[in-house]
Amino acid sequence: MDAALEAAEVFTPSSPEFVADPYPAYARLREAGRAHYCPPTGQWLIPHHADVSALLRDRRLGRTYLHRFTHEEFGRTPPPPEHEPFHTLNDHGMLDLEAPTHTRIRRLVAKAFTPRTVAGLRPYVERLADSLVRDLVADGGGDLKARVAEPLPVAVIAEMLGIPESDRGLLRPWSAAICGMYELNPSEETAARAVRASLEFTAYLRELIAARRESPAEDLISGLIAAYEDGESLTEQEMISTCVLLLDAGHEATVNATVNGWHALFRNPAQLAALRADPAGLVPTAVEELMRYDTPLQLFERWVLDDIEIDGVTIPRGAELALLFGSANHDPAVFDAPADLDLSRRDNPHISFSAGIHYCIGAPLARIELAASLHALLRRAPNLRLAADPPRTPNFVIRGFEELLVTV
């Protein structure tokens, strides 16, 4: 069996069985080599931690190629014109930019999104997590995803941006529609939803930015407007794209890390018992281990801007790499007994927040949110247990559950 056919048979992200548990397939890919071309997705699969970590930092790769090539020069077909609103929104966010534009935007965003800003949110995050869990307990349980995992990070990002409470119900549907485009081979229906959400979200933020220009407040949007360095500031489109990125990236991973994490805890009762016995000691390492164990973002893509070689195989300019975060986080070359959930794991260089210049700027806030919800649930719901076998979402790239029904 040739390598291409083997990869296509092992890596089947459209298969419900694969989505339910991709980790055995990752093990087969790691055993078979360091780079595998997969014709159905048109990507080179990179399953090893060392390679994924190194390639995230390799400037011969990029999240975009448009800073150096046209679509035609790069051998790619331009996106359909009707998708333009999504790409305008997405392509001006720093996650999908390269230097020097990425450097300028990240530097300016960092002037507003400071460690002090994040630390200042901790009391709000902890109060909100406690309130959400208290309400869940008062009702005897419910859907942990809808009642705690989703509203917590959405409210935190909205609070940080200065979005009025009356408008916050708009954010999660917009984000979910836009994030559908990050799956492999999204359908036209998915694209149409993303375009509508992009137009509506952009129009909303344009009005909010205009209001903050007239009357600045103590929020991140006002900070982004004021960010200025060496004669440079953010354009309005860059501000809009940054706000959307902070919402999308700032809560999708947290939502799914929370739900995936509690599902893992329920399936590992000895670890859950240890966490309940010593939350103060174990929550910090538990946050990292839960992010590693069932990775919320399974794959990150990179374009090959200049030919590279992996294990004697030349991967040419114009190719696309699929950096398999979920596989890297289960690589036995790096993690002892990677298939085991070990909440006390100290040596845990997981790459769930990426690496290099695109390392997640919101990682410190995500850690605060995950720790706050864990503490609140352990304190207020010491007998929390699973009420029903949860259905997985059909998505592969963003890994999670449709719901997680629990009882107290």
C-alpha cells in the first residue's frame, strides 16, 4: 500500500468514527512517518510534536501567501467573489497575516490587550463563573455547555470589548457561523452563513467603533482606537477583524476545552476524585493537561512559501501543511503515557495555544477562565456527574460536543 493511499485511509475527518476518537489514527500516522500526503484534503499531514513545534516557528511557512504571491502565482484558485465579506473580515486579523503587517498589528493590539488588562478581569471572571455554576446547581443540573462553558468566555470577551449586555446574545451565533469556515472543505451553505455573519458583525462593530470614537470608555475597543506607535495606528478594518478574532479564538477554544475536559474527567473517576480532594494544588496543572488530553483545536494549517524538506521528502512551494495539534499532544516521544489523563503532569509542553509569532495572545485569559470554572464547579457541585452520553459535534478541526448534560 503506497503512503498516499495509507494516509487517505487513516486520516478520514469526514467519518463519524474518526471524529469520535482520532487518537488511534494519529498513532498510526506517527508510526508510519513524519509527513504524509493526503489526496482527499490536498494537504501534507504532520503528526509529530517536534515537527509541528518547529514548523510553527518556520518562516518558510505562512498563514497566508498573499503578502508574497497572487493566488495565480501560488497555483491556487481565488475564493469565489460571493465569499468576499468573510475573507475581508478574516484576512485582516493578525491570525491570518504575516510580517510586517502581522508584526505591526500585534504590537498595537498588545498595547491595549495588556497583562494588566487580563489580570484586571480575574475578579469578574471568578464572580461570573461562580454565578453561572450556582444557577446550574439550583436547577439540579442541565447542559454544562450551554449553562457554563459558553456564556462564561463570551461574556468575558464582551465585557472586555465593551459590548452592551443587551447585544451579547448576537455574538455566539455570529462566531459559530464564521468558525464553520475553519473546517476542512466547508460547504456552500456553511460559507453562506459565514458571509451573512461577517456582514452583520462588521456592521455592528463599525457602529460601536464610531460610538467609541465619539465617547471613549474603559474598554478594549477604545484602547484599540487609541493604540498608536511610531506614526502607526490600526485601520478601522483591522480593529473590526481584531475584535472578531478575539471573540472567535477567545471563546471557541475555552468552550470546547471546558466541555472536553469535563467529559475526560467523568471518564477518569480516579483523576476527578484527586482533583476534588486537592483543587488548589491540582487545578493549575489540570488546566494544562485537559488542554493537552483532548485538544480543542485539532489542526492548524500553514502554506509552504519556499520548498522545505521533512525526513528526506521535499514539500514544494504552494503546498499546504496540516499541523496535527491533537497528534502532537499525544506524541510518546514527548509525553509519558500520553493516552493517560494525568492531572499532576508537570512536564507538559502541549501546543494547544500554537507557537511562534502566532502564539495565542489570549492564552493567559483562557487559563484564568478554565481555572475559574473548574474551581466553581468543584466547590459548588462536588457530586457533579454525567447525566447522558454526550453527542460529539460533527466537526473535526474544532473539537467538542453538542451538549454535556450533567446532574448535581
